[in-house]
Amino acid sequence: MTGEPTAHDTANTDNTANTADIEDAEDTGAAGGDHASDGGRPHPGDRLRPGTAVTPLRAGLHLRGRRGSLTLEGSTAVPVVWGLLEEPLRTGGLAGFREGLEPGSAARVATDTLLGRLADHDFLLPVPPATPHPHPHPDPDPDPDPAVARWIDATAAHPDAAAALLATARAEVLACDPHSPPATAAVRALTAGGVPVTLTPDPGLPPDRILLIVRGAGPDRAVAAGRGGATGYVTAPGSTAQAHADAAALEARLTRLTRTARTVDPAAVPPRPRRIPGTFAALLAGAAAHRLLCAAARLPDPATEADDPRLLPGIPAVLLADARPARADHHSWLGPDRIDADRHVRLAPPTGLAEALRRIAALGEHRLGPLPAPLPGDLPQLPVPLATCTTPAGHATTPRTLTGGGPRLDLARLELFCRAAELLLGESAFIVGADPGHARGRALRRTAARRLAAAPHDRAPLDSDHWSGHPQLRHWWTTLTGRLAVPARLEVHRAAPHAHAYRAVVRRTPHEPGPGCGPGCGPGPLLGEAVEATPGDAAAFAALAAVTAVRTTAAAAPGAPPPPSGGAAAPLATAGVPTAAWEDPGWTGGWLADLAGHEEALQDTLHRLYGATPTTAPPAPPAPPAAAPARDSGLAGLLRSFGFTVLHTAEEAR
């Protein structure tokens, strides 16, 4: 097994194995078998799960199986006990072995303790081997393959129940050409899994697509496999209609991607063979059959076995495969047509910035994602971290390259993703955030900046003594006016009397480059602005925005920098992240923690000053005809499915 998390048990035994005291271990996350209900007590009929590999250590053991891994260490007696126990566990002779040990003896206690740890982590089977049941079909296999039973024993939490489900299943493979390599490979794979297969020609299918259907206990399940351009795919298990819809969407997207890549660089894309090569067909068909058999036996989907951190729990995964170079991996993906109930998923908002970036990576996957993934690329990361992305062309938009910066690269990537999503949704109508608080903070800052910019300047700006001592401001202002040699001035205005909300603006000027250059300085082009809870924070974010505007060559036109978002992401960035005692606001981590503490009060103040909160949904579109398949609500619906918040920003009456 590869990729599973490793848990450690610490075994404290003396070197002669006279005692055994194995401490509690972390849970590996493997699903528990029948031992889960009795506290992990061993049973006389226990066997080691087939396929478990064991590596003796100097003072312990390391076990690896399909459902988890486990390390036991602490004494040289542990591998000695295992040497006596391994053969009875693998051959089913545990009962006889335990009967030969005196009850209450040190050897019996050590053996039972070790068995208990194995049972706790689901390495033992408390039932007889899963035997293939007689098929209730006219022509059952007279000589069932014992490899099927070993596979079920190695994988299933309840092997006998899984074997019973698989024994009642029957499969059908549909293909335009039933003699094509994918169709014949799928039949072989399903037959090897112990399921009777019917091969049916279907002229309505594309030449490179096959559809695998299994019928038995419960609703029918289907998986489609095929090719779009030079890339093969296998859909997640679902209904027949869902498999057809997913396959059509994948083929259209992958084919379009291949054509675009060939237009840009013909030499970089190998020519597409007329037929799927035999080995590649076997890979796709085998993967499709594996997913279908697991669905029939109610086993975990193969996409979840490797514990891939890129995959999002709750979102179906599609397998993508390339022949040159040979590669196959799973990707979280929701198609445009969501027919099955499990496709109407809505993840909870991310609990932290790292989780939000995982979802951004899934939505921005270069072959499947509808949104661009902001990355640093070859942009310089000093003096300010920068990220860039290019929005895809749509029916109402043209490709546009966005570049942005932030206090850290991860924050710059999050901000740029939200801006790209807003651009594709309709920049003036929607606000996107990683969670409700982030979206609300971005929306309120945007509204406040617009209202304050349009208001008459009947109040003098704050004296620089109120904000010039902020350490982050000193850093970014020195970078702007010193390192980058940009003549600029900075002003900070209070949003309203007695309100703890401030707007700061940085403008380019040909006059004295220091802050507060006086009334003789005429207004120049806007380089950056910010709305924050303190004058120092507002000044710091405005200076940071100005540095970003100067360093980006593909940002908005001069005089129109992107709307301020400032510290809206601070609560997300600091969630679950401890701040060291020495991290004051001069450190980015300390500054973000300080901003997070002000964010809720700032949002309340801005809401009180500038009206109602944006709504969480746009006006409902007309209902589709009853006979039409359910579709998502476009990009906004997809973002919400991945846990992002999309606000409709049409202003409401106060």
C-alpha cells in the first residue's frame, strides 16, 4: 500500500518477553472490521488480512496493508513474538497456537496484546475466508478464482457481506465496436473479478467510449471509460445517465484542450492514434472494471485508497490517463450535468487557508478545472510575492491575464483566484470568498472604498502621527519610495466620526516622495487603497497595494487598481495557526493575527455605515422543464459546491 498515513504503537517489553505493555496508538483511519464493536479483542478464528507485508525492525515491526499501515516498536522482544505468531496468523491456525500457551503467562499476555493492536488497526479478519458464493445465474463459473476472495479479504471491512453482493452481481459492457481493445479488455477484467459479463454493441456510443454497468442488489451502477484528445478517462461510479453525461463532458473538454495545445505548439502534442493502443486500452478498461466491482461490492472507491491529499472528500473523482508519458491519477471533478444525488454536493467552507488552496488547486486543474490556478510562474517574488493566472475564454469573455500580490504568496493566490472567479461571473455583480466571512469582508471593503471615494473631501486627512509608526507600513513605504524610487504620497481618512474604519490611498506624485507632502501636491494616479479597522493597517495595505501595482506589468490599467481586500483573509489565514509570543505586527504572522482580531468589528462597522449585506445567491433562474436533466447553476453553483461563498452585490435599500 502506498500513500496511507502511518500510525505508531509503542511497545514497552523487556528483552526476554516476560511482560508486554503496548501503549495506545494513533488511529490510521482505516475502517474497522468486526473487532470495532468489542474493543479490539482477538478471536480464535482471526487471520491476518491477505497482502499484509511485514518488516521486522530492530525493536519492533512495521506492517503495511491495503487498508492502513502500523508501526510497533519499543523492544527487541516484539519481532521475536511476531516470529512465533506470523505463521498461525497467515494460515488460520491461531486458535491452536493460543491453546498451546498457558493462560495468564507472560507469553500469552504478550501475544494477546499484540493481537489486540493488530485488531485495533484492522489487520485481522475475524471471519472465515470470503468464499465466492454460487452464482444465481444460468451459467455460473464452475471454478471460481480464489484471487477474488483474497482481494475481498484484503479490502473489505466485512468480507463475507462484500462477497455475497459480488456473487449476485451481473455486468454488461456496451461499446460501438464490441471487438475493440477497450471492450474486450473490460470483459476480461470483469470476468476475472468473478462477475458474469454480457457484451452488447451500442452504435450510439462514440468509437472510443465504453460503458460498464453492474446490476444486482440495489440500483444499477455504471462507469464510462474513453478518450478525449490524447487523454483517457474513467468516470466515477454513478447511474447510467450520469456516466453518459460525465463522459460527454470530459470528452468535449479534453478534446478542446488538445486542439488548443496543438494550435499553440504542434510539436508539444503527439499525434492522436486512430484507435486506442492495446496497453492503454487495458489500463483504462481495468481501472473502469475495478471501480465498478468496488461499487457492486460496496467497497471504498479506488480513488480513495492512496490517500491523495489533492482529492477532496465528498467530491467524486475522475481518473485521467496519458499514454506518452505513461501516467494516471485521480482528480476531484463535478461535471456540468448533475443527475445523481451524490453529485449535488456542497462542501462546508474551508477551515483554513491551506484547505482553501487545496480546493483552488482542484478547481484550477489545467485539464478539468473551469477556473485558472494562480501560480507564481516565473514572476519575481521580491520585493512583494506575486502570482498570475489567465482566465479562460467564455461565451461573453475573452482571455485576460491577471497578476496580483499580497503579504504572502498563499494570500496572493487566494485573492487572485477570487478576482478571476468574479471576472468570469460578472465583475460588478458578484463577490467571491473562501468562506462567508472572507466574502463579506471583501464586499464591504469594496463598497466602503467606492462610497468614500465618491464622497466630498470635507475633512482633512489624519495626521501622520496616527499611522506612520506601523511596522508594516514602514516596510512597504520604504520599499515603494526607496527601493522602487516611486514618488508618492499617502493619505488616511476616517470613514465617519467616531467610527473605527479608515480608508488609505497612495497616489503617484512628481513632488516630494514622503508621506503627507501637503496641500500643494496635486492628486496623481491612484496606486493603491485600503479600508481597515486602524489607520496603521489601512496605510500598510495601501502601501502594499501600491508596491504590487508598480511591480505588476499585466495588472489593471494605471489609475484603476483592483478593489481593496486587505485583511479580509486574515481570520482564514490564522485559523488553527499558533502565533509565537515574539511575533509582533512587524512579522507577517503577527500582523495577520492582529488583523483577524479586528475583522468582525470592522465588518459590523462597515455594514452599519454602508447598508445591507450582499445576498448569498443571485435571483433564481427560471426552472428547467421537468423532463430536462438537472444542471448546476453555472460557475456560481460549482464554487458553492466546493465550499466557496458567492455573494450577489446588487445594492439594497437601507
